[in-house]
Amino acid sequence: MDWRVRLGGGQIPLILMGYVSALKAWVYAPIFVLFGTSVVAIRLPAVLVGLAAPIFTYHAVRSMLGRSVALVTLALLAADLAFIFAVKPDWGPAALMMALKMSALYFA
């Protein structure tokens, strides 16, 4: 099944892979137009988006439980190898998922 919507003369992808959807493609499209496709153009945005997750986590925990608990939480997340090794190569939607989840928790 093709998950695209025709808009004007072009097609917009809705779901590239069942578990990723089109968000990642929409994020990377302007990056690829500006910088081309390379390892840096793929990895650097994922790492930068991945950095948003600990920042939002710190602020969310600080508002709920205080600064000291937030610092411990930040240190634990920064040392979590599962988080680091999932974000750096951006396995699937790992970086976007964590950043969006933690930003939703912070803004809630």
C-alpha cells in the first residue's frame, strides 16, 4: 500500500516505514537539500535532536521534583549507554521519539 497524498503536482509521503512515519523524512528533507547526503548530514541532526531529550528531561524533573533530583536524573541519562547508542546512529526514530516524549512531559 502506498502511503502518499497528492498535493498539486507532487506527492507527499505519509508513512515511509510503519514505525517511523513521515516525520523523520520531513525533518531530513531540508537538511539534505541544503547540505546534501553524507554521514554528517545524517548523524549530526540526530545527535542534536538527541541532546534535546536530556535538556527537556532535566527541566521536567526539576519542575516536579527539584534541582538535585533533576541533576541526578540528567547524569543517569547522560551515562545511559542504551540511550547514547540508540541516538548516535539514530536507530529508527530513537532521537525524535525521546525528544518528543520529554518535551511533551515538560510542556504538560
